[in-house]
Amino acid sequence: MILTENEKIIIKSLEKKDLEGLRKMIENPNVYRYEPTFLTERQGTPEEALSAIMAMDIQRDRQCIFGVFETAEPDILTGLAEFYDYKHSGNVISIGYRFAEEFWNRGLATQTAMAMTEFLRRNTEVELVTAHVMPHNTGSGRVLEKIGFEYLLTKEEDWGSGEPVVADVYTMDLV
């Protein structure tokens, strides 16, 4: 299922054929150096992670993960787009994204974040979108600001590493 697309990227459900691309991402520590340890794709084997991602339901799990593909190469998984911490009562959701290292610095994060927020604006009742970024991940912070997110605050969060992680929180009002 295609969630959304623009001239550069397609965000769609993962399929079994995406396993090797997912495995390549999971096995690269550079991809996850600024990410929580408890991400779905980092639990169990790549096969188990793919199965868990494919079974996600936003209402039940409060999160869902999609694959990101370039329109020029729609069969090659370049990254993941995640909607998480969905709060229906407040119409709030968080977004996250991560990419295989060979796809960094190609504008895919900007295109993905724009497509995700535009999808939420057009197809949901979500009013506020948040994104949480480690301060050292300056590229991701720039992406968010470029597409209209505003820096809100820096705070300690539990990212599953045993120690609190300092994270910058960005917000975008969709109404």
C-alpha cells in the first residue's frame, strides 16, 4: 500500500522483498547512532522486525513504520518513515525517519518529512506533530526547521539506553 508520494520519494508498506534492504540498515551502527535502542527494527532478527513492522496498526500499537523508496528506484529500500506515540485524544503524533547510509545527503530526509506532514494534514485529524532529535544530529534538526517545524525545548528522555538521553523537541502545528 502506498501511503504517500511526491516527485522524489514513495512512502509505502514494507513487503517481504524489502528484507535485505532492512537487514542492511539494521546492521549498520552509523544508521542508529542517534536513534533509540528500542526501535522495532532493532528487536530480534531482521525477519522478526520485518514481520512486526508489517503487522503494525496505528490504533492498536500507537505507531506504524513504512518504507521510503526513491521514485527512480521504487524497489530499493532507502529508509524508514515512522509515525509513533499517537494520541488520538489530543490529535498529536510524532514522526521519525532513518535512512541507509548510502542514501544520506541526498535530500531524502527533507522529502520524507515533508511528505509525512503533508499526509497527516490532508488525511487525518492530527493537529500537532512532534519530532525528537539528539542535539548532535544537527542534520535532522535542520531538516525539521527547513520544512516548518519549530524548536520547542531540550529535555532528557528515555531512549532505552539505560541513561537519560538529551533530545531537542520540535513541533509543527497543522491547523
